[in-house]
Amino acid sequence: MKLTKDQINQIKNQQSQNNQTKRATVPELEKILYEAVPALDHGFVRVIDYMGDDTSIVQAARVSYGKGTKKVSTDEGLIKYLMRHWHSTPFEMCEIKYHIKLPIFIARQWIRHRTANVNEYSARYSILDKEFYLPTTENLAAQSLNNRQGRGDVLEGDQAKEVLELLKNDAERTYNNYETMLNQRFDGSQIDESKKGLARELARMNLTLNTYTQWYWKTDLLNLMNFLRLRADSHAQYEIRVYADIMLDTLKRWTPITYDAFMDYRVGGTEVSAKGKIIIEKLIKREDVNIENSGLSKREWNELMEAFKLNDRII
Amino acid sequence: MKLTKDQINQIKNQQSQNNQTKRATVPELEKILYEAVPALDHGFVRVIDYMGDDTSIVQAARVSYGKGTKKVSTDEGLIKYLMRHWHSTPFEMCEIKYHIKLPIFIARQWIRHRTANVNEYSARYSILDKEFYLPTTENLAAQSLNNRQGRGDVLEGDQAKEVLELLKNDAERTYNNYETMLNQRFDGSQIDESKKGLARELARMNLTLNTYTQWYWKTDLLNLMNFLRLRADSHAQYEIRVYADIMLDTLKRWTPITYDAFMDYRVGGTEVSAKGKIIIEKLIKREDVNIENSGLSKREWNELMEAFKLNDRII
Amino acid sequence: MKLTKDQINQIKNQQSQNNQTKRATVPELEKILYEAVPALDHGFVRVIDYMGDDTSIVQAARVSYGKGTKKVSTDEGLIKYLMRHWHSTPFEMCEIKYHIKLPIFIARQWIRHRTANVNEYSARYSILDKEFYLPTTENLAAQSLNNRQGRGDVLEGDQAKEVLELLKNDAERTYNNYETMLNQRFDGSQIDESKKGLARELARMNLTLNTYTQWYWKTDLLNLMNFLRLRADSHAQYEIRVYADIMLDTLKRWTPITYDAFMDYRVGGTEVSAKGKIIIEKLIKREDVNIENSGLSKREWNELMEAFKLNDRII
Amino acid sequence: MKLTKDQINQIKNQQSQNNQTKRATVPELEKILYEAVPALDHGFVRVIDYMGDDTSIVQAARVSYGKGTKKVSTDEGLIKYLMRHWHSTPFEMCEIKYHIKLPIFIARQWIRHRTANVNEYSARYSILDKEFYLPTTENLAAQSLNNRQGRGDVLEGDQAKEVLELLKNDAERTYNNYETMLNQRFDGSQIDESKKGLARELARMNLTLNTYTQWYWKTDLLNLMNFLRLRADSHAQYEIRVYADIMLDTLKRWTPITYDAFMDYRVGGTEVSAKGKIIIEKLIKREDVNIENSGLSKREWNELMEAFKLNDRII
């Protein structure tokens, strides 16, 4: 990631602010406020604003449940209770705003989470930067034959090289033609004074999906966790997981108690179905249980055994 | 409005905070942060947190529209442009959180605005305060015969007195019976040791709809304006308008430029239909126009004439 | 529940419709379409419209995952897979609309689910029916001392009778005074020609929270299941559970495959935290585990043991 | 637009259904149900399900406003009233589901409307078709110098030809390289048995933004109108307007009364600010008014004059 001079100055200016406030403030998060944490080859994640902290969640829950919550003596105990029992509204009382730079094909995955506010850089009005994502050789992966949804064997050697060449050349060529059609370069300078330029809203269609875009993305803590649960998961695409992992770090700085409860109950936890519960119960009670009498499909059976590290029972 | 000792102390504590932050901060709003502004006879409005300011809107818009917005030189010009053209996402970048105390029948109207986060004091778990709304004599109004949706002639004299007596007595009696059923007073003390108490979740059903409740209510700036446009309007019920008016004041402190644009384009503005446009055009051009050839109903015609203060044309 | 003549006729009319359509149609649901299924003493649940069926979910999933889903051969297999892995969007493709009559204090709980469309009977414009909820003697319950959130020992004998008297008398008195203030009866007839009436929007505040209201409530299948998971749960208040149970039946008629998966994975299932997983693993592997070395609180420990019916390990 | 054999058969099958239902049914919409209406060069719009009609709106409004609405005698009068006064919830009672095929850069604009349910064809799991959007020569437009947000002078002759060549060649080359990287063709056949293939989730990044995608898109009538107001507007990008215009036709078939009100009050209407109202009032009353004493910017002034076709006053 290379920031422009303008960007570096803007970040410096923002970080040099020193305001007095009566609002809840989180020193650990303030330390990295506005900072551009690198993601992939040209992307970044910046926390640019936030509202509330762990205490705000507790405060909201205590208003809701009134004197009833007084018996849970600590903030930590209460937050764990809320997380365990899927109480959602207290976590909605905190809000965070990110500035993210990311490849378009990842942005398209990301935007499916509709419960956030978004302001994206518009290629209808502005010229996009000449920056596109290229995977590292390690990440170029052959799609395995038995799992068409992820990556399997790593593409190596000449074939990896070849793929990277194709990606690079196509992105560069299409970007150059984008400029040609616009009759303009990114800095706004005209290319050929005797020619007209194509409208930006049309020319952009020539760009490839690994071109970088950027947006402001604002969400409440509950929906941030919903996002992270899906996108920091091992089944998520690597490229979005890179962002989710960075955001998990910001969550830890921002609301450390909530972060711990989230890691324990959501990220590290598992769901067991009604049928699965009976199997676990029988396993503990040393009763006879096997896939045939379980009512589970092979896939379900294996997912259950994996969740509890019963590797010798995986079929 | 009378605050309890506990509440007064809590507000003092909150207001005595003095934190350093790099976040956008609004001194005018900080001045009243946490303060309980009285509403109706026992209610209040408190701003208890916020995120962003006018600048955050401008910043988000400039990310979106990129270099394209550079031609609108001032922040004010840009915010007015956004408001005029119904650009919504930049206004979603700011967030505010209120603590509100209000009668239940107003809470039921309020909650229909679904795009907010709410934590309400739960009468399932806690005993509600013995506080209920009683209108002032001025506000006791007879429903006019030709407008069944609002209030018409003011109820006066003996009849007003009688209504107030009924409201007061019924609220007090049902509250006392609420305590009797709970076998408990608000402070938690038992009434009759030889008796059991009814569950709170059931006993609450005996309370009248003017009993006060309270909640934390958090929303973004766009949805706050949507709420205020409807609820600060002269057609809104008086009791919710009281809250909306106080919140308009907090909006003015928080984002003064947005507030001005909002008052000009939304609150003070009007919509003209396709048919209405033709009539206005003709009126300006001194062409013949009357309700018969207008295609408007009498009601529509009058609404249009009123909007432009053409009182002599109202039928 | 007693329907008025008007209501009975309206239902008959609606049920006598016989339209031709190319849309997905569910005969099992059509059988009860428009029917008022009784709930509590005066309430009801009516399915009045729907869109889509189990097939619509499968169809949407196959568009999403394309050729990838062809390997899951059956509709049932695919729907179970979607449910197990929290895929949400295919379930959003079905929609259902209910007409519900319910006490106001339950409506207030219900409305907290914001992801639905609601049109409620407005007491601002119309006079509410003289109908209010009274629990049966069996349901009058004393709040247990160790669980302030639910009901414990059942209130019996004279005390139960007394509570019911209080509820009944207060509801009737406040309703009568509501009419007095309006100077009008429910049927619209004036009470005293020499008097003015109070506006409906004000008079309603005198009603108690067990007064019945009604609304149209429309939601998609995903959010219906989110609602039912919380409200058909044994921890939900009895009065809302009555409605949720009826709606579970309508779900079974509408989308029977989804219903089965929902009962298995959500309603009958459980969540196990990261720490809990280790304990279960150890229990199965006969390793030493107890509450001290578990890292769980007593409450968490007991919840875990209960989930797997390990009753002898509950502390 | 050319449909595959499979698609043609699927549509035939869907259209041959003939189910009996008691639900509200709209014969005019049934006529085109499932039909693929062509949009741009390879896209289409298909209505594949719906719920409710004009009557459903009226019914919901009458539940809400109760006896109060009886005075508005006709359905048309009531729907117009609801539209004029921004009553939103009755319009949420109807739902429609589309199957849309559209270029990715348009899908990215479209998805910003978050209040809809979406299931998009996933290039993570499946191979995209070799279809990409190419504008017609008429639509290739040079971006005007004074309006960087739209298109100005039409690119003509050789330059237009050149741009079309670039778009076509780049889309074809990147698609071919996409297949090469996958080591697979769209039909699933392997290209080179001695080679591995890149994961689909990665290979897709090489495609250009004019590649076609498809999705199921479901929304309620209120949000459909919000979408159409913005996207059928003359300021919307041509390529999305093509879709919006087709959808306007489906709206007309589905809910003709609502359609008329929508065209009159929203699409054909205009907003006038508080300051603007004074100017219009003065113009009608022949009072002195000009841009200097109006308080409007030049841009605002011109927009106002344009709205009422006062062309000779445009500056």
C-alpha cells in the first residue's frame, strides 16, 4: 500500500486533532484512529469515527432490564449473558465508521450486508485510480475438484506465473483503454485535444473486477459482529478475510469485553441441532450411536464430529 | 419534571467527564450533553451521545462524488445541494443517541419509525414509576366534527375539569391496583407478607396508556430528519410534537448547516404534483385556470392554494 | 373470540374467491386462508396473503449458487443445508401477511421486531372495541422469587379471584370513562347532545394495556423464523407464545420442508461456546472436567448440562 | 437478448401453471408473468411472483384509519390521498419479485437500494456466461465539459467505432483469459487435462464490469416506487433507466391506481423550498422578484424556473 502525499497529509491533520468531549472515549482505539492499516496489495482499513464503548452496552441493557440486571454484578458478566442469550438491541447502541479501500469483486461480496451505511467513491463522477489487486503466488490456488467453492491445490511454478501475467496484463490494458476512451488521464489532463472523451459513467465498464474502489462504511456493533462472524470465518474468501481480520483487531481495541464474549460464543462456538444433541448426549452416556441410527446425513455427521474434535469418528 | 436524586447524580457524573479525542466534536452540543430537557409534565429529552458533524456529511459526499464535488466550493453549498436532490447516504454518516421519557401512547406512535435502535425500560422485568401524563386544560380539546383526526374546539370549564378528574383518578386507581397485584411497591418493598405477588409481566397490563416509559433511542441523521419532518409537522399529535420540537433544537446545535437546509427544503417546503405544476404555471402566465379545468379535487386544490398563500382562491 | 356479523361476512366473501393464477400456490395453506384462529380470550390470527413456497427458496438458492447446487440432489437436502449454514437470503424470497388481534401490552413486545411491515388500527382516528384480555385462573401466576422475569408459583384461590376482579373492574371502568370523555359510544352514537367530546387521540390514553388492538403484519420467511425462534421459546411470555404457536402451525402448512429444518436446527438446537466445546469433548473422551477447571460460570455450566440432558451434572 | 433452450423451456413450464387460489390476483400482470422482457443487448426483466394489488393497499389503510376512512368514498380517492400525504405503510403491504439480467456496473448502482431482498448468481461458485454489454452507437456519448456527471455531445464516426472496438476486444480477451485461468469452458469442459485450474472465486476478478450477471430481486411496492423515482428519472444513467422503464410498465399492470398517483405526485411532481414558495407566490401576485432578492443561488433559481416551465426567466 502506498498512500499519496495528499492522503498522508490528511491523515496527519486528522490525527493532530485534540478535542475535549464528555462522550465515552476509548484510548486504545484513539491510538489507531485515522491510521491506514494495509490490506492486500493496495487496500487499507481505517477507523475514522466511533460512538460508545463496552459501558454503553451495559448502560442500555440496564435501562432495558431495569432493576433486574442489578444481580449480575459485573459489566463482563452482563455482556456475556447478553451475548449468550442473543440479546441484540444493547449491542446496537455502539457505532463505528471505517474508510476502506478494496477490490471491486470483494466490494460486491461485502455490500450484501445491507444493514450498514455506505458512501462509495463513484466512477460515474470520478476517474478511478490505476490500482488493481494481484494475488501473491502463495494465494494463487487451484480449485480443488471436490470443493468447487474454495481453493484447493496451490497453482505452482510456470502455471502460477502465467496466471499472474494474464491478470496483470489484462488489468493494465483495460485501464489504459479506459483512459483512451475518456481521452483523459487520472490527473485530469487531456490526452488528445482533437478528440472528445467518452462519459465516465460508460468508460468505467471497461475496468476489470480487481480494480480498487473505496468507501466509507458505517455500522453498529451488532451488525459489525454479524459481518465478522461470516467474513472472518475460514469458509470466507481469503481476500475478504484479510479485511475482517484487521477489523477484528479494531473490535478488540474498541470493546474488549464484547470482543472476548464474541470470540467465545460466536466465532469459536458451534450450533448443535436437535438430532445432534441426542447424539452428543448418547456419546457422553456411552450409549450406542452411529450414523445409521442418528438420522443425520454423512455431511452433517462429519460436521458434528469435527466441531467437537472427535476425529476418529469422522467417516 | 422532577428528577430523582439518583438521576441528578448520574447526570452530574456524566457531565463532569472531560476526555481527549481526535474525533469530530461539536462544542454547542457538548454544552447540553446529558442534560434532561423537560417535555410534557414528567417527560424529558436527553442527548447522551453523538457521532459526526456537518463536516462528516461533506467528507462522505466528497468521497462519493470525488473530484466532481470540487466545483461546489463551500460546505454549505454542498449540503444544500445534497438536501435539494434527495441524496441520502451522506446524511447517514452521522449518528445521535437520545434518552427519552414519554407516555406509552406516544411511544407507540414513535416506534412505528423502524429505522432506529431502541432499548426500552421493560415492565416485564421492572416496576414502572407512578408517573402518568395529564394534559393541561389548554390542551384538552374537543375533536372537531369535520376533522376527526385532530382536535377542534377546546373543551372548557366544567367539562374540561371533569375529563381531567377522570384521567387522574383512573390512572391513580389502576396504578394502585397494579401495586396491589404485585404485592410490592415501586421501591421493592413488600405490601403483605402473607400474600404472593402477580408476575410483573402480567400486572403491567392494568396500567393506562398515559403511564410514562423511557428508552434509549439511537438513529442516524437522515432518519432523524425523516422522523422530525413527520412529527414536528402541524398535523402531528401535540404530545409528540413537543418532543420533536426539542429535538429540532438539538439538531440545530449539532449540525447547523444541515438544520438550515432541512428547514428550507423539507419542513418549510411543499410538493407540487404534475397537475399542480400546470396550474401554477398558468397562474403565473395569467392563463385561465379554475378548479373545474384543473383536474384536482376540491381538497387538492385548496392544499395547493394554501401552500402558496393564495388565500383568496381557496374554495 | 366472538366475531361480529360484519367480520364473519367479510371472511366468507374472501374465502369464496376462486382465482386462476400462474403463481406458486400452497393448497394446505389455502385451506385456512382468511380463517380467524382464536388466540387468548378475544384475539385471533388470520393468514390473509402469502407469496412463494418451499420451491421458491430452492429456486433462489440455485440461482445464487448456480451449477454448484446441482450436487445436492433433493430440495429437502438443499433447504437443510441452507438452514444449517445460516444462509439467509433464499428464505427472504417468501412473504406472508397476517391479520392479528392482540392485547396492547403484547403488541408492544411484538413491535420490537422491526423487520416487518405493519398497519395497526389507529386509536387516533377510530374508537377501540370494548375488549380486553383477562388471563385464565391457571395463568395467573405469582412471580417466583428467584426468577423475577417470569412467573413462578401459581396464584390460587381467593387471591387469584381478587386479581381477576381488579383487572376486570379497572378495564371496564377506564373503558366507560373513555366513552364518557369521547361523549360517544363505539357505534358512533353521541351520549349527551349538550356536551362536546374529547379528541380520540387524547381519550385513548385512559385505556389499560390489556385492551385489544389489531394489525396487518407482513414479513418474509427469514424474519418470521427469527420472530418465532424468540417468541415460541419457553422463555417468552405466555401471552405472546400463544400467538407464536399458532403461527408455527401456519408455517408448517406453508413451507413444510423449511418448517422441519427450522425445528431441528433452530428451535430444538442449541449453541455451544468455544469453552463449552472443550468440556463436551472431554466428557465424551472421559477426561477430567468440572466447573472449577471449565472456565464457565455456574449459570453457564448448568445451561450447558441442561442442553444435553446431563441432569446429574447440574449444580 | 437470446435465451437458451433451457431458459425457454423453464419459462414455458412456469407459464403453463394453472393454480386455484383465494388470494388477490391481477389478470393484467398474470399475462406477462415469467416472460423475459428484453433490456439492453443481453439483459431482461421478468416478473416471477407478486402479492397483493391496489385493493390490498386500501384494505390496509382502512384497518389503520378505521372508520375515519369511510368518508373517502372511492379506492382511487384514498390511494391518491395516501400518496399525497406520504403515508407509507399501506404501500408496503404489496410485494413483487423480479428476475433480472443486467451488466455488473449497473448491478453495483442498483444494489445501493438496500431495502430489497437479493439472490445474485455467484461467480464464486459458478462460471459466468460470455455475455457483456456494448452500447449502441447512439448511446456512446461524449461527456460534456460542463456536466461531468452525464453524457454530452455524442461521440460519432471513427471515434465511436474505435471505442466500441476497444470495449468489445477487451471484454472478449479478458473472458477468454478467464477461461484459460479456470482451465475450463462455460459448459464445464476442461481445456487442458495436464493443467490445474484457478479457483472460480479468483478467476472472476479478470472480468470487465460490463459482464452480465443476474439476480432475483424482491421488494415491496413502497420501496419499488422509491427505486423507480430515482432510476426512471432523466438524471439517472441511461442503462439503469432502461430497466426502470420496463418496471414502470409492470407497475402499471400490477397496481394501476397506485401507478397513476405515483406518476402525478412523484415522477411528474416537484418540490419547492420555503424560499421558493415565496418566489412563486410573488410571481403569481405580480410582485417584484428577481434572483438578487430571492435568496437562491443561480442553480436553485434555474431549477425552480424550469420546474414550472418559466423558460424566459432562466438565467
